[in-house]
Amino acid sequence: MSLDIKRPNSNKTKKKMGFIVKMQLNNNNRGGTNRRNLFLFLRSYYRWILWFFLSLYFFTSYFAGDQSSPSSTTRLLSNHKPSSSLPSRALIESSAIVRPGIFSGMKIYIYDLPARFNVDWVTESDRCATHLFAAEVAIHRALLSDSSVRTLNPEEADFFFVPVYVSCNFSTTNGFPSLSHARSLISSAVDFLSDQYPFWNRTQGSDHVFVASHDFGACFHAMEDMAIEEGIPEFMKNSIILQTFGVNYKHPCQEAEHVVIPPYIPPESVQRAIDRAPANGRRDIWAFFRGKMEVNPKNISGRFYGKGVRTAILKKYGGRRRFYLNRHRFAGYRSEIVRSVFCLCPLGWAPWSPRLVESAVLGCVPVVIADGIKLPFSETVRWPEISLTVAEKDVKNLRRVLEHVSATNLSVIQRNLQDPAFKRALLYNVPMKEGDATWHILEALWRKLDRSYRRSRVLSQ
């Protein structure tokens, strides 16, 4: 077969331009001529041929790439505009299961401690795995379920997770967690590791990870002055601490390598609140707060709890039409959050509050009132785009601040709050999902691989 390229007779048809490509079957021996003609054709029209194949490539790439969306963990806040102000009803769902090798081969060994350090506490009380300090349980369970980073061989581990539950010793007097036993329980666990394994002793725990999901982290006390006085136990100061407490200034309770994590909110309870939200997505509560507020702070709780901020809010705005403030407990209060525009998040004993997570994942704009607070995963989660910050001294101007936001950029903040990636980053899942709270903890640990004894040994060889 050959390609004969003929220019049309200009005398017969002057209006027609271009070339006629005619294909012929030849039986005679004209191979050399055919190849020469083909070469001349390709040389003359290589640009058109190149354009054709490039167009075909981009066309097929577009439709192939359209079959899967980009990983949501690369964008914690998107510009996607939701169809309503309701939080996503598929909040807990995530198609992003952890991809093997995403943390460059990082491996974590989870100590199999005797049940008295962890499992027995959950058996004793179901609250142990569901209350606001339960991140210690959730992280342990999520790591156990993840085969991509967990190793059963401690010799190949970069980090060692120490699963001790210290928040499950509930006081019989008031029902709140008692931390009086925390130091001795963790100290006993470290003694056990030192006797049974060589890994703690070789680094003095610098590649070991603990969870301290309490008011002032590893200081293990609910009152700041006592927490500061007692400080972090010496045997934990070399380790990495996952803690809900975080501030942007020097503080004795964060004088150890640490990662600020979200408090625990049961994903199931969040989903129930979303499912029961008004179908029209209407938010009929303008400014919302339900929680402990002292009317006349004369006792120790009133003098120290919340530094008087909650009392100031109650005195200034209690009874105001646009402020829904309530001091009494209500099990279904998340159904009120999902109806609210602004959710006040003032400090309590410590700067952080579970309301930060509850408000954000339920689409209510968190109004953070806690000077110097460091919010969870602040290196990657763009909190300024989905929350407001009001100085403690400015609570007297709170109404004016909220009205200004309502008149300017409220819709932008609410749109940002609908990003599923942001919501996922604040919740713990079992098994772990890409982009959730445990995933971000692993991402933070990956940035601390210089503490890995195994990696340092490999680099030194």
C-alpha cells in the first residue's frame, strides 16, 4: 500500500485548496518510492500530526482523571459551595481509606500492655470510650486497626505507642474523671516496659508516644496552678505527647515534644444530630451557649473556672433575645448546635473545649474566647477561615462583633465549614480513614521522624 499525494489541478478548481491523499494498492516493486513519498508527507505535516496526538492524549486524560476526585487531604478547605447551610449528611462517610505507604514507610509498634493499663477500664465503664477525654481510647483502637503503619516487629518500628487509659477513673462524688492516679499508673507502665523490652531504655523514651487528653495535658491536673506546680512527670519529658492542651506561649504543661489534638466527640452522636436537623436547614438560634456558668463567682469554681469570662457573658447577654444561653445540662444539646449560627466556645478550666469540634462539624461558626489558645492541627487546618476569635477582655463587645460578621463575611465562613475534609480532620474513626484525626496525628509524627532510633541508625551506617 502506498500514499500518493497529488495537488489538485489549479486550472480546473481554483476554489479548492489543500491536498488530496489517495491510497492505492500496488503490486509492482515501488517500495523505495513509496517510503520516500511517506517521508515527504510526514515532514510537511508533522505539526498537524503532533497536534492530533496531543489533542487525543489530553482528551483521554481528562475523562480518565474525571473518574476519581483528588485526595481531600490535600485541601482541608475547598471552595465548594453547598446547596444548603445544613452540615453534610454524609459526614462520617469517607471514601479515602488510608493508602499504603503514604507516610513513607513509617512504622509504629503498639505495646501489648496488661489489661489493667487499658482494657479493664473500658470494661469497668462504657463512658471510658465515649466522653470528651476518650481520644486515648480512640487513637489506640484506630492504630490497632491500621495495617499500613502498624508493625508487629518492634525492631522495625520508628515509634512506640504506649496505650495507658488514665481518664477512666470516674469520681463517685461528681462523676467527673479523677486524675489522682494518672502519674502512678503511667509510671507503672513505663517500669513494665523497661523490664520487658529494650526500646525504652535505649532512647529514654524519646521515640515513645503517649496520649494526655486532659485539661492541662501531661500535667494531669484540672486546675492550672496545681498543674503548673506538679508539671510533667520527669520520665515523660523526653517522649512525644498527644494532648488537647495547647497554647501559643511558654507553659510548663507543654514543655515536652507534643502534638495538639482534638477532644473526642463520638462520630455517631454527630451523625444523629445531623440526621435530626431541620429539613430546610434553617438556623433559628443566632448565638448559642449551653454549659457551666457561675452567676456570682464567689466559690473556688467561680473564681478560677473560665477566668470569669462565662460569668461576664451571662451577665451581659443573659435574657437577650438573640442570645440563647443556658446553664443546665441537656443530653440532646447537639440538636441546638445544628440550629445555631454562632456557637460560643469560652475557656473552662483549660483554654480548649469540646465545643470547638462539635460546633465546627455541625456547621455552627465557633467563636473562640480563650486568649493564646493553640487549636488542633493548626499547621494544616486553616482555623481562621472557619472560626472567629474574640479576646477575653472584649466579651462586652461580643454582640457588636457578631453583628459585624453577619453583615460582612458570614456566608463565606459558613461555606468553608461545609468542607468534608475539615470535618473529617476533627473526628476519630475506627478503622482510621485518610484525613481523619488519627491520620493527622500520623502526619505530625511523620514530621518528627528525626526522633526515630531506627532511622538514625540507618543514616549513620
